[in-house]
Amino acid sequence: MFKPLEGVKVVDLTYFVAGPGAGRMLADWGADVIKVEPSFGDPARSTGATMSCPIDKACNPFYNAYNSNKRGLSLNLKTEEGKAVLDKILETADVFLSSYRTGALKRLGLDYETLSKKHPHLVWAQLNGFGDFGPAKDNPGFDTVAYWARSGAMIDLTEKNTSPINPLIGFGDATTSCTLAAGIAAALYGKARTGKGCKVMVSLFAQAIWSGSAGMVSTQYGDEYPKTRLNPGTPVMNTFKSSDGQWFYMSILEPDRYNNALLHELGRDDLVDDPRYCTAAASKAHSAEMTEILSQEFAKHTMDEIGAMFHHADIAYDRVQHMKEVLDDPQALENMYIVPVTNRDGSVTKQPMTPVRFASREPQTIEDIAPTLDRPAPLVGEHSVEILREYGYTEEQIQELLDKKVVTVDTL
């Protein structure tokens, strides 16, 4: 795969998922991403245990998902020597990426005001929970709190009259990491034009509001959430169940064009051109009634039969899958969105790949744009010695930093 960010250097001072995920994307796009951690490591190294994943040094698939293709440097930034090492790297780095809270960055002398004066070429990027202003600006904000709970997603995306969602860990983080990586890429374009860096800011709360932007607008005009599939906003954008027990989702965005075709495919020619169901406005006004009719008709047919109807009528639909099923989805496998990855201990995990691919010519096969895994997520400080050598440190200086525990190198 063509990698447009080759030659870009990124210092990745992040933890958990959203920040590391952005760094992973930049690394996949060709950047040299140096993951900087304290000696005890990113706390996300143990997060997988809460999700039944192994968290061994030789097999940590949750951590790998967001930190592969990076190099690892462990520094004690509470020491002057540790700060000096990082500052030497920042002299030639292109991007400083952090998910530390602003107060912590100020105490370390790594806030934007300080670094932009010392290193004006740097693109300085930070992810936080709630933004840079307002009463919650200093609050801790994991995606479950800032993305899901405060934004309305946790309660308004559920089936009506049920409990709030218990969301998937990292879902909002991974979404936000895409936006953060895009913002950094835009800032790098500006840097290429002007030679100067800038400050890039993304919050989980902002991302959640943007992700829910359709509802943020529509609820001001009478649209109400949460909804129920028994009486949806439109009956032809809803879930239904086949006779063989398969749930599927149908999405008709142009009811005036497709509703009659759907009713015909279901053998309900008696309802074709019925003024209650053949237009967008009418079907919305009779949503619960039409939903019941469609539910009864779909329940007479197998999923294969329903699929054939939709293909014939050119109606968008798909089977509602569990995440575990996606791991063997031929579309995901053919496009290498899911790739079997060998862990350090020889075991194999089907890993999701970052979504953007690049090509310098029209790809002929998937191999032309296949994602590249040059290395697994680093152990804590795995590449510390290698990196220090690159920045001109002598063997004696490196050993002194190791002896003083300014630098750490973990091994299997």
C-alpha cells in the first residue's frame, strides 16, 4: 500500500484508545510513530482483561489493535534527563500527539504555549473529553462518559422504554481517533505550505455531537428519541425478521419511488398505490400500521427469499450481524478489513485494520492496497536503545540513562 506519510515523525504521548488509535492510523499511513510511555506503561495494556482478552506481553490483542506499527520509548518525564531526551526528539519531530489532560502537560512543560514557542514547526495535537472551555473542560472523560452518556447516544439510540446502552468499550474512542488523525493530516498540509505547526484539538464530546448531528437538528423540530421499531420514523427504514429467524434492516430513502415496488415484491398488489402507504409523507403518518403489515409479510419468507426480492427491486438492505459473525464476513475478508495476525507467542487473532487505504495507481487486486503490519505493538520501551542511538546518544550515555531508570526497556 502506498504510504503518503513516510518521512513524518510523530511523538505519541497517549493512553487507552482514542489517542493511540490516531497514532496507529498515522503509523499505518507511513509515519514513524514513537510511543512514549512511563516505565509502568499505558494503562490500556491491561484493559483487554475486562473484555476477556489475554493481556500477556506475548499476546495482547486489544492493545495491539491501537498500537501496532509503532516503536516504543519509555521515559521518566518527571526527571530532567527524561524531559531532555523528549525535547531532543521534538526538535526534529513533525507531530506531538497527546491525550494527557492539559494540567498534566503544563506540569511537564509540554503544553501548546510552551512547545509552540520552543518548536514552532510542531503540529501539536491533543484529544480530551469535553473540549478546551466550559465547566467540564478539566473533567476526566472516557468515551463511555463523554461520548456516550453526555451526548444522548447512550439513551436515545436504544429501543424505546428500555434501559440505556451498555456501550462497547472504545467505540466512541475509535470514531474520534479517525477525526483526530484527519485533523493532524490537515495540519501537516498546512505545515508543508508554511513551515509552521499549529494546535489541533478534538474532544470525545464534540465527536459524539457530530456523530449524532442528524438527531441534534431533527429534535428541534418535533423528532423524538428514543424510537421503537414498532412505530419508527418511517416504516421502510427499520428492522424485520424472516421466517427462518434472521433479523435484517431495510433502508428506503425514497419511499415515493420504492414503496410500491416493495409491496409488489411482497405480493401485496392490493396495497400498491394505496394513499396510506405509497408516499413518504403518508407512510410516515401510518408508520405503526405499515410496520405491522410489513412484519407479517416478511415473516412468511426466508432470508434468502427476502434477499432475492430486495435485489430485484434494487432496495438497500442487509442482515443484522453480530460482531463475531463479521470476523468471517467474506466482504470484510476480501477487502482485508479483518486480517489474521500472529501474536508474539505464535497464536493468531483476527484483527480489525484501520479503514483508509491509499494507492498511487488504480489497484488491480487487494494486494495492491493491503494494510501493512511492520511490527506488533511495542513492549514498554522496546525500542528505547534503538531510538536513543538514532538521536546521537553514545552507548555510555544510554547505559547511564538505563542505570538511573530514566529510560526503561522491557523484554519478553
